[in-house]
Amino acid sequence: MKYLMNVKQMKEIDRYSIEEIGIPALVLMERAAEEIAKLICEATGEQDKVLAVCGMGNNGGDAAAAARILYEKGRDAAILLVGEEERATKEMKQQLFIARNSGVPMRGKEALDEYNIIIDGIFGIGLSREVQGEYRETIERINQGKHWVVAADVPSGVSGEDGRILGAAVRADATVSFGYGKIGLYLYPGCEYAGKVLVKDIGFPKKAEEQVRPSCFLYEKEDLAGLPARKSYSNKGTYGKLLVAGGAAGMAGACILAARAALRCGAGLVKIVAAEENRNIIQGSLPEAMFSPWEEADAGLSWADAVVLGPGLSQGEKSEELFGRIWEREDKPLILDADGLNLLARRGGIGSCQRKNVVFTPHLKEMERLTGLPTARIREDMLNTAKKYGKKESILVLKDARSLVSDGERLYINASGNHALAKGGSGEVLSGIIGGITVQGAGLFSAACLGAFIHGLAADSFVERKSAYSLMAGELTEEIKWIMP
């Protein structure tokens, strides 16, 4: 697990490290510069020419110090200043003093056409207003050139808070993020500007992190160790019983996908409750799952440890009646998807929902129906929307190109996955994965976070070997077996 920081938290970590712990700001700056210089030395050749484009804040100081370090290593490196030098921070002035005394060339705007490697140090995480004037002009010239660009901490113009583009932003090939990842580097559109994000330790003490109590995080492959453990002495009942309820007449595919995904993730037993007309196709397509018609749903509810409700359910009268019977069983953990979400919207949506023990999995249009908020507004304020509607016992998985999972306090940003998932059936696979992890004993928040992560990893695994165009939801369920521990 890696914690991500918002702007306020990162500023407090910086302040506490310098003022309370006593680490000089220039020491942190030198360490940051060393990481930038190291990346450039590893990724480029000695014939490449490096230009540090520096604003007047401490971000500019990071870039200027990196240029000086590269210059001392014999690289062709120079500094371009953007802004009024007399307004520079104390640390930036000190770095310029050192660079000039070391002989690092100071260049004008014409150098943007001469140097093929750019260190972007124009703005840091503190930027909160729209980029204008010579700053915008410089950013646009960088983007128009044929440069390989490394951003210091965040690409200039990207909001470190939420990934918004503040008028204009540098398109980096790589971003060296100091100490911790910044939230804006992992959300759209900011993540498209950040390139490859490399989080580097520059010496912030643990005590500084403890002052801010971060609640936003992402997973890496090592976090799959958080899945419920398998036991040598066990049987199918040990790993839980999942009910997948949906599959209106002629709509068997969605519940098959969810059930198969649950089995692939380790669920011991899965039963599909669907319209009787779908019996043959379901049993023929997935013999590992049991089948019951809608009329016998109550028996399935008594049997199950958790329920996935909605895949292929439709919104007819019988569907609504089945929804009501399952919705009222609050003793059963519930993963609500697809038409289950649409039927909830008819009942007043997520804002009036009192049910506990539930995971909601809406994409943005479904979230619009559930809340009454326009899709554009949800997209612009994903973080706060997720935190507002996620609750301790009613978890929200807000699906988008970067999905968010929240319980109202904690926030997980899912950085796995790719555009191959933009296919019908992908959402049902996700709800099945979450259901399969839940019945094995995971808490709902953990199951939702791990489910989103595994879902994305499966798509990434497929695309590494095949094509992002060709992934189908059924293949996604098969890909799970290659990434599970």
C-alpha cells in the first residue's frame, strides 16, 4: 500500500520536517535534485542536452540543483528562468547562487529549441490559480517541442490536489514525485500529463507522516497478500457461498460473467438465481455454478454468505419484486450492480438509502441516476463525491478510468487497468470479483479495493500479451488466474 498526499498534507509534512524535526530545506532539495539527475543519467545519453526550466519557487530550486549536479557530472546542462528573480524563495536564490558559482550556463527562451531534455520546475504542488502570461507561453513551447520531459514533483499546471489542468500544463514523460505520490498524479486528466510516476524517498521522517494521518492510498502487486488466506485443511465450504441474482429472460450472460469471476477469485460455492428460461444456457456455460429460478430466491438467500445483485436483472415488475426481497435482507452483505443500481434509483437513490452491509458499484451515469447530480459535475469532483456518498457500512465503488473506493473516511484510488476495460460485461466481472473475495471473509471495504485492483491487473495482464482492442469480458475472467497469488 502506498499513501498519497493532498496539497495541504504535503505542505505540512514539508513544514514539520524542516521546522519541527530540523532537517534543512536545502538538504531535502539536494536529495530531490539527486533523484532527478539520477533518472536523467539512467534514461538518456551523454550527448543529450539538459535544460532546467525553473520558476521562482522551491520547485524551481529542485530543478536548478538537478541541472548543476548534471553539469558537475560532465553533462551539457543549463538553466532557464521563468519569472522575476527578485521574487524567488530563499532556497531558490541559494540554488541559483551555487549554480552560477559552479559555472552552470543561464540561458534565455531560445534555449528551448536547442536542448532535447527538459527538467520542468516551473510550478510545484502549491499552484492553485490558472496559468497565464509568460508561464503559459513557456509551457506551450515545451509541449510543442520534441523534448523528453521530466517533471519535478508534479507537471507544472497540474493540480496536485485532484489532477485538474489549471489552464495549461506540461506534458511530462516522467514525473519524480518527492517522498509520496500526490493525488493529482493518479487522477484524470493529471495522470495523462505525468507520464511514468516515480515516487522517491528524499528523507521525510516517519514522524512527519504521522502528523497528517493520510487516508488516500493505492495498491501495488505486493498488496495481493491482503487477500483472505487459503488453508491446507479446508473444503469448499471454507471459502464461502455466493449468490449471484439477476439474469432476466434472455439476459443470462451478465450473471454468468459475475459468477465465473467469483469462482476465479476463490469463492468456494456460487449459485446463480436467474429466470427459469436461462437454466440451460447457464448450466451449459458454467457447470461449476449451481442454478435456482427466481421463485426459489429465498432459499438461496438463506444459503448464501453474500449476494451480488443486478447483473442482467432488467427493470420489470418481477425484477423489482426480486430486488425488494433481497434488498431487505440486511444480514447478507450485498454487492449492488447494473440494474440493481437502476432499481435503487427508482426508490430514491443512494442519498436516501438506509441499508447497511452493501457495496455500490456505479459508473458515472448510474451515479447520476442515484444522486441526481449531472455526470459532468461528478466527473469534475470525483474525490469529494466518493467521500460524500461512501459510508462505513455502505461502500461506494465509483467506476471511471481511475475508479475510487470510499467508506467516507478512507479513499482508495485504483491505478491498475486500461481502456481495454471499456467493453460490455466488464462491470459484472468486477462485481463478481468483489463478491468472491467477500465470501472468503474479507471486509467489504477491503474486498472492494482488492476487487478493483485485481480487475485492473487482469486487463493489464491481457494487454501485455495481446491487444487492448480485443479484450472481451469473458477473457477477463480467464485472465484472473494469471495474476492471483
